[in-house]
Amino acid sequence: MKKIAIAMLFAGSTLLMADGAAAYAKCAGCHGANGEKAALGKSAIIKGQDAAKTVEQLNGYKAGTLNQHGMGAVMKGQVASMDDAAIKAVADHIAAMK
């Protein structure tokens, strides 16, 4: 029984990582496949950025209260359809980038 619980926990975390990677796909065009690019030559490099910071920023863009590097309108459109779980998954995915 313990092995089943551990396997389910592992499968769930793998699925969450996959969801983060899938949700990040729309970010890759500007930020690069591994978060290594300055989006449109303006943003900071997000590769490995702290997940809590990313969540805070994405929520700020979604609310329309953040406009770093003049990217507020573009980012608001990018995150408009993301719910809290998707934002968290993307933030965790970015934090895990090496």
C-alpha cells in the first residue's frame, strides 16, 4: 500500500511538472525555451527565478497592476487565461530551469 501511495504522489508531481512545461510553451516565444532570453530585449532573464517572485509578478500582470519594462499590456494578455494553478505550475517550472 505504501508503494502505491508513493507511486501516486510521484505521478502527481510529474503531471504537475508536465502541466507547467505545457503552460510555459506560450512563454517560450519571447523568453526562450529555457527562460534564457530577455523577452523582446527588455525583460530580465527568468531562468531559475524564485517561484514566489514569478507568481507575484504574473498575478500583478494579470491584475493590470504591474508594468515592468513597459510589458504590462503584453503580459496581461499572456496571463489573462491562466488560473492560479497554471500560474503556480509555470512558476515552479521556471524555478526548476537550469
